[in-house]
Amino acid sequence: MKYIDEYRDEAVATGLSEKIKIYSKRPVRLMEICGTHTMSIFRHGIRSLLPETIELVSGPGCPVCVTAMEDIDRSVKLARVPGMITATFGDMVRVPGTNSSLQAERAGGADVRMVYSTFDAVKIAKDHPDREVVFLGIGFETTAPTVAAAIKKAHQENLRNFSVLSAHKLLPPAMEALLSTGDLGIHGFICPGHVTTIIGTSAYELIASRYGIPCVVTGFEPVDILQAILMLVEQIESRQSRVEIQYTRGVSPQGNPGALRMMREVFQVCDSPWRGLGPIAGSGLAIRERFSTHDAKTRFDLKVPPATEPPGCRCADILRGVAKPPECKLFRKTCTPSHPVGPCMVSSEGTCAAYFKYHLL
């Protein structure tokens, strides 16, 4: 299959692996900041193809995982409103909040529905004009334009019973927040292909210039990732820090202007809390006042008590790249995919779920 088989070619992957071993002269830590990359690295055994000098670290690239627990608690509070229909993507249903989850609320009788698209939630609102429908909007720049389009459509059709609880996140500010701590020792970023398809590469230029950290945008197949690692190693060894695109078949420097316009029309940048990273300035998206009819934060009482992490859970450290799942005392013991304690074990893009699935200790 075009664009699949050639990027899973064993001979090409082996050749890239050998080149990486030749070029890699000193220890480096590379962080992938995309949950899809995390799963692909594990699925294809990328680590086994790398020299000991290269360490791959997973960052805050799982949108479910970085959603603040307070936002989970707010969604639970909404689900308890009589007559409410709460809609969200599948993984979010199982993420534990402080005292409950959407899955637990559904088991208790709440009308919680999993959807594949925000427009599915819009249709639910059309089909039930006498009930309120709230969609839990999570995700990075990849999903935000589609949510914005759904909000705009609901606004145009005067669909007043549809609203969104926006917990969207912007990835570049989180990258800068990680580097500003100065304790991670990151030498290069494997940047997300699908996010960059929307935002383009300019957002990473500041990372490369201010912090001297090379960034390579890559796809999700094994050859993609190995080629990106080689490109990073070449930059690091030559003491350069540029933004490069490996994923040229999907990403352009300018991104997707139409999607960006849609996102900016409906949302405005705001400060936002991240699980594991705390509040990050300019890292979230709030619904503009023009569309406040569809903003759950202005339409409903969403005050919740301050949330605390479950005792012993190290999801916060794992999302920051300062700990790995086996270093958490709950991993594989009280925290498993069937009984997750933290979101990193829930999500299909979570680092803990990847370690568990591929039996890494």
C-alpha cells in the first residue's frame, strides 16, 4: 500500500539504524511529544534498533492524559444534571476524576454517550431539542478546528441546547514549559505530524532558537521515526538546532490556513491547567464571547473543589518525562488497563498503557 509499505520496509529501517549508530557519538535524550508516536515506538520495537547512547523519553503528547482532573470532575458534575446528555470521545469515559468517572456515572444511570465526531454530538442535540447536550472538547490543535466547526454550525442553526466544555490544549507552550524547568536534559524533540499538519512549523522555531533544541516533525511509521532520529542526531552532533520536516508527505511549513482560521474564529487563547505540568500561560483555548451560547463554562455551574492526584500515582511525573511507568509503585499492581488509577493507563496513547501492552519493565 502506497505510503505504508515503503515506510515499514525492514531493509530501510535496518539501514537507518546502522547510520544512527555511526553518527551517535554521545548520550542524548530525545522526547516524543505525541501519544501516537509513543505507541508506534513501542509497537515496532524502535528502542531495540537504537544504540545505548540514545534514550527516548515520552512527553505530554496524550490529550486524554494531560486533561486536568478538575475538568474531569466538571464533566462528572454535568453528567449528574437531570436530563443532561454528555458526549465525549471513548477514552475520556474511563478516566478517573477525584471521586468518579463518566463511566461510573453512566453505570449509575447518567446519559453519557461516546461519539466519533463532534458533529455526532450536534446531531444528538438536534434529535433531542428538549434536552441539553454537552460535548467534552479535548485534544490538541488537531481536533480543535473540528470542534470549532461544530460550534459554528450549531450557532448558525440556532441550536441552543448544544454546548462544549472546552479543555483544548496547545502543544508548543507545553514544550517551552518543559524546557524552562531546566531539569529534563532534553537534546531534541520528535514533533507530532498531525498537530503540525494544522499549525505548521513556525511554532517550533522559538524552541529551536531560544533553547538550542533541534526539532524534527515526523510521521508515524517505523521508517519515519528512525529517519527523524537520524536527522536529530546529525543536528546534535554538528551542534545545530533547526526545525526540519521528515514528514513531507503530510506536513508543510505553513500548516493548514483554513483550519487555523476556523479555530481562531471560534476560540481565543487562554491560560490552561495541564495534568502534570500545572497552569501554562497561553496554552488553552476558550470559546469566544460571540459563541457563548455554546460555552458550557458560561451556561452551567461548573465550580468543583480543588483536585488531588490519587495516592501513589505518578502520572504527573511520567507526563513530564522525569519518570517511567515501572518506577510507579502502582504500575501493573493496583493500576492496570482494566482498573486504571491514572489517565496514562486509560488512554490508547498513554505511556503506561504502552508499557503494559508491550510488557516492558
